[in-house]
Amino acid sequence: MSLLPPQITKVIEEFSKLPGIGPKSAERLTFHLLRSSKASPEALGKSLHELKIELKYCLNCQMVSLQEECSICADSTRDRTTILVVENPLDVVAFEKTSYKGLYHVLHGVLSPIDGMGPEQLKLKELIDRCSSGEGSGAGTDSGSLRLPSGQAGSIKEVIVATNPDVEGEATASYIHDQLKDKVEAVTRLAHGLPMGADIEFADQVTLREAVAGRRAL
Amino acid sequence: MSLLPPQITKVIEEFSKLPGIGPKSAERLTFHLLRSSKASPEALGKSLHELKIELKYCLNCQMVSLQEECSICADSTRDRTTILVVENPLDVVAFEKTSYKGLYHVLHGVLSPIDGMGPEQLKLKELIDRCSSGEGSGAGTDSGSLRLPSGQAGSIKEVIVATNPDVEGEATASYIHDQLKDKVEAVTRLAHGLPMGADIEFADQVTLREAVAGRRAL
């Protein structure tokens, strides 16, 4: 018999399912919510309940969105010839803080057979469609009732694969290259090298090798 | 303008209010809930919504409970002359794994003026009442409609203060000692010393001093 009432153990159990939260952290969070004046279980519960309600994914880039077309795809000032492919929506947020002004495509994961993530589980078909849909229809034929403004009609010239530099990310990049190499002018990958502020003494050998291989003229 | 829909930023915001969860962790948790097949925002939201519904605190020991009297206070086989005073309900769960067979009292916090926690914010009055209520009424007069089985009628002989060995815990223990020293036979404190499996070389000097001061005959 558990000493704690079931509604408490239920919350602890649900918190424990989250990444990086073990049973002890889950207990601490639960009792914090019971006592805290700042955080309340009702507010968190309500926001979680509403999380998926009316949540849409952009029909073009698969970014989380309130409309069927996200604000980036709808922005006519952006460069519509380049698509930057990322693993998840937060990566889009990260790149939006840089000076990148092209379009995006969110895969919602990476190829990882061990986790049951194959090409069908990712938004890969949608990416391939974006890069090939306009072929033969001719650029500039702005026809049809549904607006397809973002990189349709074979206008995509470059696909930049920005998956993480790990095993799954590299495999996914390689797969995307195979699928798209005949459809767009260039499939590129983010540069590998030393991050800003890094200390060469402590850099790993793979990063150093990539940094030498990718050296640039000053 | 935020790139993320408001229902997502709301969940991130609520997660960020929890202890040990910064903005980055909150983002990660939120997107994990959106994608994961194991953890779902609905299940966590529902459990949080129900967290406080029908949650009661034992009228005697203030432990979280489903009834007005918790299973420990209702257990007639337990030693009703001893109360172990703890900071929070999880401490009760911890002591229940030991061979302790007395009663408990949960303070729901410790004295900490900097956090606005004074004696009124804790369940201290209830503890003092438990130790003094029976005075003059005579032990064994099991009268009245409400059962008051656990350590009432002046039957408490010892109060063991099991607050954490930190500044707030020591201050709380000292306060409880002042309040109860004339009401019970003994107010005691958990032993300080080396934890099992510790390495003397790495023990701090306060712990070592306490371990020497509290040495026992073999």
C-alpha cells in the first residue's frame, strides 16, 4: 500500500515519463506544485490540456503554427530558393536569431531505426514534394485556389541540411542528399569546426580534423 | 512576435516556474510531450488537474491523505507515545522504509524568514496542540464523537525533530524544542555523523566534529 494518495502518485508517474526527470525529481516537482504560490498545478494542467488544441503544422514547412501557413512561409520578402532542413521547431527558432532569410523544413525527428523512426515517421515526403512538385509545371504559373507560395513550382535551388552533427543526424543528411540530389542544384550541410569561444586544447579530434579539412582563406 | 504558437509558449512558461527547470529544459519537455508516444500532455494535464481534488491532510499528523485520518494515525499497532516531526510528506515515506513505528507530524516547510515562512505558515500550532491537548483531561477517557486516536490526551512522551541538518532545519528544531520542552518528557534530534558508506577523507569538518562528539561505545 502506498502512503501517498493516488492523485499524487499519478502526477509523479506522469512527470517521470519526461526526459531527464527521474522518480526523485518527479516527487520534488509534484510537492513543489502542491505548496508553491508561483507555480500551480491548475495552470500547468490547463496549459497542457490546451497544448494540442488548435495547434496546426504549416502545410509547407511543417513548423508549429496557428494558421495553415506559418508566418515565415507567408513572408513574401524571404528568399524562396533555399530551404534549411531542421530536426525540430526549436531549431527554427534558433536559426531565426541569425541572419538566415530563406525558408525552412521541419522533419520532426531524425532517422533512428532503434527508436522506430524510419523515413515514413519523418516529414521527408513533404520535403521531397516541395523540391519536386513544380517540375514540368513551369515556374510562375500561380494558379489554383490554394496558395502555394513557399518554394513551390520547382523554384528550390539549394537545400541546406541542418540536422545535428551526430550519428542519426549524419545518416538523415545522407538520406536527404540521396533523395534530392537530382531535384535541386545543391544539397549542402552545415559547416563543422570549432565553435566560437572554444579552446583548441580541449576540442575533440573529430572536430579538429573537420576544422582543418574545412579551413578557409583569410 | 514569437515564432511559437501561444499554447506552446504557455506550457514552456509554466514548466519554467518549476524548480530546476530552466527555459531550455522547459522547451525540451514541451516538445517532447508533443512528439512522445509514451508521455502525453493530456495525461499529465489531467493528473495535474486532479491533483488537489479530494486531497486531504490528516487531521492529526498533517500527512497528505485520502481520509481525514491517514493510514498511519489509524493504525492501532503503532507506538502512540512518540512523534517524529518532518518537513514534508516525502520524509514520512522515507522513514516508513525504516523500522520506525511511532507517529509523525508533517510541518509542510521549515522556518525561513527570507522565504516568508514563519511559525504561522507551518503546521506548528497543530503539533503543539497534539502535545498539550490532553493535559488535565486525563489519559484514557475515550470520549467525544470525533475519534482522536493518535497521541492525544497528553500521551506523547517524546518528540523527535527530523528536520534537515541545515540552517533552517536547525532553527526550526530549536524553536520546536523551546515550545515543547515543558509539554513532553523529551524533545530529541536525529543523530549527526558520518553517513553509511562515507569516506572520512572527504567528509566535511562539521560532520566529523559531530561524529566525534556523538561517538558511541562499541
